[in-house]
Amino acid sequence: NKTKRLKHLQKFARRKDAPTETIFINGKERHFHKFDVPIGLPKYRIENGRTEPYQQEYAAKHGHPEDFFKDFEDNEIQKAQHEVLKQFISASEKATIDLEEYFSDDVQKRPLYLTDQGVVLDGNRRLTIWRELLEKDPKKHKHLQNISVVFLDTLDESQLDEVEEDLQLQPDIKAKYTWIATAFRWRKKRANGLDDKRIAANIKGTSEK
């Protein structure tokens, strides 16, 4: 539950001997604790620009209301988001590699980045695949029972957006945003009070026109 999840994360975040990950925020170095957690601990990010079109399709197909994907703490919604992510991964024809094959025998090379609520800011697709692999063959993939995370517990929403945008520039296992997903992201940022010029600067590869 939420209390246990946050207690677990905060316990490690307070450890002075834990390794750290360096992240640049507004050009300044910030250091955050990096540690291992059980693979079942992180929560998928429901407000995910890439998967929002798939969420709407899932909700309609299963007779749910449009705002079904609302409470990330709801286990049923987390299960639904897992299925949505599986569909998204399968549809990502522009992915540069076969993600399941890539991770089947490999160790984790990059940590997941978690918000102060234990929600995955970056790495939702990887987490989906790791959970699928572990379920298919627990013995072969026992190294995935615990995964490395970076706990971004002191960042506000705008700073988290900056970190997410920077991380999305890393191309090795990223799928490109479809124009529909980009439109959803643009609408969300407008709703949060950003003007088109700032949104274009925030979403790489777009312009205010």
C-alpha cells in the first residue's frame, strides 16, 4: 500500500551511505539517492503522454468512463495501465530494438526514476517488460526481482517535467511520440498554464506554429 511504499523509499533516501545519481536541473547539479527496490513497488505513471490515446481506447473497449485512468493508487488501474503499456510497446514499430529480446538476458543498465510518490517518471516501458519476463520465467529472470531506482523526492512538477524531457532524448530504447500523443501532451501543458512558446521549448522536435 501507499504507506508501506513511501516508508520503504524514504528509509533508503535517508541512508548516507547510499550511492547517488547526478541530475542537472536548470543547469545545476543535483544529487539523488540510488538504491534497489522490489519490482512490485513502483507505480506506473498514469499521466503518460505516449499512452494516453491507448488509455482512451482501453477505456472505451472495456466500457469504462473517459476518466477511468485517474487514480494511480488504484490496483485495478495499475493493472489496466500494464496492459496499455504492453499494447503500446507492441505498436511501437519505430523502436530501434526488440525490447523484450534486449532485456531477456541483460542486466539493468539504467535505473528507473521515481517521483516522491514512487511513480515511475522514466522507465515505464522497461518496467512493463521486466515484469512480463519475470512472470514468464521467474527462475531465468530472478535478477529482476529487485531493480535499481533513483528517488527524485525533492523535485516539483516543473522540475520533473524538465528531467523527463532530458531523459527522453536518450534514443537507445525510446519510441517516438505519435502526433496524437504529442497533441495530448500539448493540451495537458496548456491546461497547466504554459503558453505555446514555452510548450514548444519543452517538447523537443515541435514548434509553436
